[in-house]
Amino acid sequence: MNSMNNGMGPVEHGTRNLLIQARLKRRYFTEKVFQLLGILAIVTAMAMLGVLFVTIIGKGYRAFQQTFIRLEVFFDRVEIDPLGTGERDVLSRADYGLLVKNAMRDVFPYVTERREKRELYAVVSSGAAFQLREMVMSDPGIIGSRQAVWVLADDDVDMYIKGVFEEGGGRLSERQVLWVQDLMSRGDLRKRLNTAFFTKGDSREPELAGIGGAVVGSLYTMTVTLLLSFPLGVATAVYLEEFAPRNFFTDIIEVNINNLAAVPSIVFGLLGLAVYLNFFGLPRSAPLVGGLVLTLMTLPTIIIASRASLQAVPPSIRQGALGVGASQMQSVLHHVLPLALPGMLTGTIIGMARALGETAPLLMIGMVAFIVDIPAGIMDKATVLPVQIYLWADSPERAFLERTSAAIIVLLAFLLLMNGLAVVLRKKFEQRW
């Protein structure tokens, strides 16, 4: 009867139902295909991310261990303090490398030829002499005694022990391989935790190189960036969102802020080079300049995130505060800002995480310099972790490859920690209305 009323017979009505069912099937099929494509995209991204992590960790985990050689070192008073004055300048200038050579000759007394001696001495790192010097400077009472000291092995020996040189000894000669195997059989050669990797600065020798200076430089740079970008970004967002009139001038400011968020980071480096270094004359490679440059780069991100957090606060909060007699300033400071602060902190942490991984703007202001000492302040010359990775990646020594990967692991750990902190803050303080 309904079919008759609609002007369609049973045949047309059945045909229409079939068409509707066919369209529904196509729609459901399309939705399933879309879901499968989304799942495939996620699986592909996770697989590629897994390959990245496996590759980096597979190459970098070895750097957290270092090969050491046990030597019986005689701290000869004649070589260290011949006059017996005990003055620190005299102790500091002593030839500690000779003590290492004497200890190596005691282990292998049959090595007598000059060429063989040079190969024997090359088994031990050049940093062994500095290690003995630090021991004497911290405890002069060991002068005249014989001490068992675990000294650093050369980077080629370290690569051989770690199995990087699978065939032969790599850059080691046949004699050096035999000496290394002899030390292993005696138990005088073993791998230990590479604490110097976390506490020392950069070095030309891979076994002496560490990320301590770069980590401290990154800490100073990020501190300057946070202290400048967070209050400036939040204040700008509050003014634009809560107090600024809507006119052509504020529209221009908003457009410029949005455009600055998409500007390549190297442009900020050029700006820092032209303004902070050439115009104001600030020192090159200083964390202060690096923090100022990263502040310029981070500000747009913080402002945009802070404005979005302020917009998410319901208007009823403002109206309720104004209704009980609060001024607009009191309404913003005591009611709106506390509710928007979690989102602001999340945006700030994400912006800081981006700044932590930046290299290009810092290269432009000279933070690519070879820095051995750990900086003591924001005005000292320093480098940062991404730049340190860049420098090591360009080094020809095979041992720097694993240190590059290890430094990337540390950098990724910091980035994951910062992003995880942002997620925790959002989950903990987020309020729904």
C-alpha cells in the first residue's frame, strides 16, 4: 500500500532496496579499507621507528663499555719528583707517559726493538698518562710505590675486543693482536663501564671522548631558553587573548607569530649571528647566545599553545569571576591562567624538546667549535648534544661511530622523557567541562 502511495510498484521498490543495500555495502567496504589503511600506516610507522631504534642501539650500546688494561705501575720518584720538593707544579709536569711505557715493558720484557716498542706502547691509550697524573695530583703519597692501575686501552684494541674487527685485527698488527690475546689470557684486559663517556668532554681520541661537556652545555642553553621563552610566551598569549583589542594591528601580530612558527630554524641562526654576535658583540659558542637564538625559535610555539589553552577555558569562568566583583586582571590571574597553565606547560615542554634537538641555528653562532673543557657558566665556550653528534659523525675513526650512536641514544632518551613529561602533565592537570 505504501509502495502504491509512493507511486512505485513492488518491482521498483525492490530495485530501490537493492540499490540502497549495494550503496551500504560499498560504504562499509570503504570504511573497512580506510581503517585497514590507517592500521597499515601505523604499523609501517612503528616498524620504521623500530628499525631506527634497533639500528641505533645495535651500533651504540658498545660505547657504554670500554676496554681497560691492568698494569703494575711503579711511580718512580726519580721521574716524578727528582728533587723531592713535592711542589704541585713539578708533579704536574712529570713524564707520566714514561711510567706507562716502563709498565708495558715489564709485562713484555722480550720486546726490545724500537719498532716493536712503538707498537707495544700504541696498545695503551694516550690518556693513560693523564690518568696517572690525576692519581699523583690527588694523592702524592703513592710516589715511590707500585700500584695496580686499570688504564684505558687504545680505541683499535677496544674495537677488536668488542668484535667490530671480525677478520684479523683491523688496524692492529699481528704482534699487537698476540699481545692483546696474551693480556686477555692473563686476565689483565677486560671491558668495564665507560663512566668517562658521561663525565668527560670531547677529545681527538675516541676512547677519551665523552658527552659530559655537551650535556652541560645543553643544560645551560636549555635553562636560558626556558627562563626567557616561557614568561615571554605566556605573557604575550595572555595579552593577545585577554586584553588586546581586535584590530588591524593585532591581526598583523597574530599573522607574524603563525608565520614565525613555520620559519626554518637556520634563519634564526642567521638572525642570532647578525644581531647577538655582530651587533651586540656577545661571545661565540656561549650557551647564553645559544639560549637567545633558541628562545626566538621556541617563542611562536609557546605563544600558539598558550593561546589555545586560554581559548579552551570556558567563558563562564571569566563571567563568574567578573560577576562576583573581580577585575579583568584578577579574573585572568586567579581563575583563567591557573586552568590554562597545564596546556601552557605542555606546549612549553614540546617546544623545549624541539629546541633540544636543533643543530642548524647553533652551528651559525659557532657552537660547532671543538670544546674539551666542561663549561662552568653560560658565558663559557660550549657545545650541545646535537652538535656533538654532528661532529662525531664526521670523524673518520671507527670508534666514533659507536659513540655517535650512543650519544643519539642519550638524546632520544631526553626527548622521550620530555615528551612523556608533557603527556603526564596534560593527563594530571587537564580538566574537562
